[in-house]
Amino acid sequence: MTIELTRMDGGTVGLTPEDLQSFKAAFRGQVLTADDAEYEESRKIWNAMIDRRPGLVARCTGTVDVVQAVRFARQHGLLSSVRGGGHNIAGLAVCEGGLMIDMSLLRGVWVDPVRRTARAQAGCTLADVDRETQLHGLAAVLGFVSATGIAGLTVGGGFGYLTRRHGPATTWSRWKW
Ligand SMILES: Cc1cc2nc3c(=O)[nH]c(=O)nc-3n(C[C@H](O)[C@H](O)[C@H](O)COP(=O)(O)OP(=O)(O)OC[C@H]3O[C@@H](n4cnc5c(N)ncnc54)[C@H](O)[C@@H]3O)c2cc1C
């Protein structure tokens, strides 16, 4: 059965079962449609008033999955959204009818206690990062509420307990300890 997806230009495009199958074959994580049992859960975010239905949800398990999802979206001209921690109140993580690229399973954090730096994946919450840095007596400038995603918080400029002393959390500033 062909699936209708929303395009970037507002029109629609029909995805054939072969199109979907080739995307799934290149993707290690789950690619969910409205027919899958996990679909309803995957489109929920913090703001329960947001009730959008992506045409596809690509649940990334690593960088290759992210690359494949972006390629697929570009190939078909799909409207796309990126989901990190899902705390944006306007629900920007969830697009209507397009492809939601879901990072929320990517929760790895690697701390280098000597250089006092950390690398964290795009689905991490503040709690994920705090848990790993605290093991070494370190703390990153992030936010106040542990369930918030680090991706949206740093892209938008985050403020938290350490902001008055060290400034906001941003994508490019070096985290201070
Ligand atoms: C309960 C609550 C508590 C909060 N507490 C704080 C706080 O203490 N301090 C603070 O500064 N802010 C706080 N915020 C605001 C929060 O930082 C922003 O809403 C932020 O956008 C959430 O990021 P997220 O990854 O959870 O959200 P998402 O909704 O997943 O993403 C937010 C935006 O970033 C985009 N995005 C996500 N991942 C990526 C990526 N990898 N690459 C590019 N774009 C991406 C999304 O598409 C979306 O547009 C809070 C919000 C809530 C609802």
C-alpha cells in the first residue's frame, strides 16, 4: 500500500512499499508507520496538547541512521522534524505528515576527566549527562529540569544552576566546569 507523506513544499508524495522497504533495509533502528504498535508512543512529547501525526518515525540508533534518514528525506523532498528530548513546548520536534527523525534513543555520554570535557549524543537528557559527569566530580552548564533534552537546550541557549557563574549553555561554547 502506498503511504502519503507531506513534502517540504506543502504538497504530498506517495511512498511505495518498495521505497519504504529500501529505507528500512538501510536503517538499523525502527522505521514506524501509523500501523505499528510503537507509533502512538513515539509521537508523544512533553507537551501533551501537541497531537501531530508524522507519516514516518525514524528511530535512530547511531550516526549512520541519522545520515540515512536525512538522505531519505532529501530524496523524497519530505517535510522533516528532529526530536531530541521532546521538551519544546510548541512541539517543533513533531511534524505533521512528514518524517520525524527521532534521536531519543541515542543516550551515550563519554567523559574525559583529564581534559574535563564530555561528549554526549543527541537524545541525552540533562540527567543523562549529570549522571556521568558527577561520577568524576564534574558538572556541565545545562539547565534546571533534568528531563529536558540537551539538544534543544543547547541549540536554543540554555540557562540553569551554573549560568550566573559560567554563562549559558550553547552548542558552540566550551562547557565550563
Ligand atoms: C519542563 C521543562 C523544563 C525546562 N527547563 C529548562 C531549563 O531548566 N533551562 C532551559 O534553558 N530550558 C528549559 N526548558 C526549555 C527547553 O530547553 C527547550 O524547550 C528545548 O528546546 C528542549 O530541548 P529538547 O531536546 O528536549 O526538545 P525537542 O522538542 O526535542 O527539540 C527542541 C528543538 O530543537 C530541535 N532539535 C532537537 N534535536 C536537534 C538536533 N540534534 N539537531 C538540530 N535540532 C535539534 C528540534 O527539532 C526542536 O526544534 C524547559 C522546558 C520544559 C518543557
